[in-house]
Amino acid sequence: MAASSYPDDWDERRRKVYSRDNYTCQQCGARGGSSGDTELHAHHLTPRSEGGSDSLDNLQTLCVNCHNSQHKHDITRDTTQNDQQDTVNNHLSRVYTILPFFFFVVIKHLIAPLAAGYGYFYILSEASSTAGSIHWLLTPIVLLVLGTTGGILGLRFQSVVFKSYLLVFGILAWYVSGQDPTFIERLGRIMTDAHWLEALIAIPTVLFGLFGPLLITLGTRITGTTESNRINWKP
């Protein structure tokens, strides 16, 4: 370090530090001055590059070897800290790179199918309930219309249809399994209390309303696969 970077009274401060420390290296005990032949240095406890001052309480006496070793240690420590910071930055960079892809996967394979399935069944429930309050015969008509409409729309989003049924009915199965027997008994009473004609019409239309989009989408895919295999088959 250039001498101009030190205070004007640096030599005087340095000698005061040597005298205070009895001309002895505070690390290895080697002596200098009139009591020994070891070259002594005034070492900054807190480096000046880190805001350390030139005051006597921030200086200590070290021999030349310990002083050089200490500065090599500081350099190694700074390098290690920089390497650790670089490692942290690299990990954060990877996380920031992966996060958008992660959210895309979650939205595509979980949130969108679940929202589509829940939305369809909510509309199905509200529409059939409203139709039933007018006349019971309107309920199967509404179920047929909604099941067919859902199936036609599902042809353009087949993967969403399959995932939505898997998610919704998985959640529904978990919910029903946790109910007490009275929940199942109540469903049974609804069917037994209904008129036989109502039950005869309601059962298939309810099933179609529930599974119409899935059946239409699945049937179209199977039919398309069969047709493709028939065209590609050569006797």
C-alpha cells in the first residue's frame, strides 16, 4: 500500500503500538526491536478496506511472517465468502428459472382441470335444481343438454376433461368416504321416495349429465384411434 494512503503520523503510531505490545508479535511471540532481530509490522485488526481505522486500538504488533500469513488468510476468507455468495446467487438464479415452469405445470395440470371440472358440476347442479323447481321433467332435459354441450366442448380440451374428472371424483370419493352412514342413507331415501317413472328417467340422465363430457370425449378418442388403425392397416 502506498505510503500516502497512511496518516502523516503513521510512523509515530506504529512505534507506539510496538512499545505498547513490548516489541512482541501478538500471534507467535517473536520479539523485535532491541530485544530481538524479528521485523515487526503494525497490523490492522479490522482491515482499512472494511472501514477499519488507524487508531491504536485497531492496531497490533505482528512479525513479518505472521503479518503476511494473516493477510493471506483475509484474502482466502474474502475469496471463500465471494464463492459462497456466488453459489447462493447461482441457486437463486436456478430457482427463478424453474419457478415460471413450475407454476405453468401446476396451472396446466392441476388448477385449470380442477376449475373446469368444478365449474361444470356447479353449473350442472344449479341448472338442474332450477329446472326441478319448475317441473321435474325439465331436470333430465337440462342434464342431457348440459352433458352433450360439455362433451362437445370437451372435444377441444380432451386432456383437461380427463384430468378434471380424475381430480374432482378423487376429491369427491375422499369426501364421501369421510361421511357418516346417514349421508349415504339420505341419498338412498331420495331414490326410493321418488316415483318409479321419475327414477327411471332420472338415473340415466343424471349419469349422462355427470359423465357425458367424459363419455363423449373418451368415445371420440377410442373411435378415432380405431379408425386410424383401420386406415393404416394393410392386408
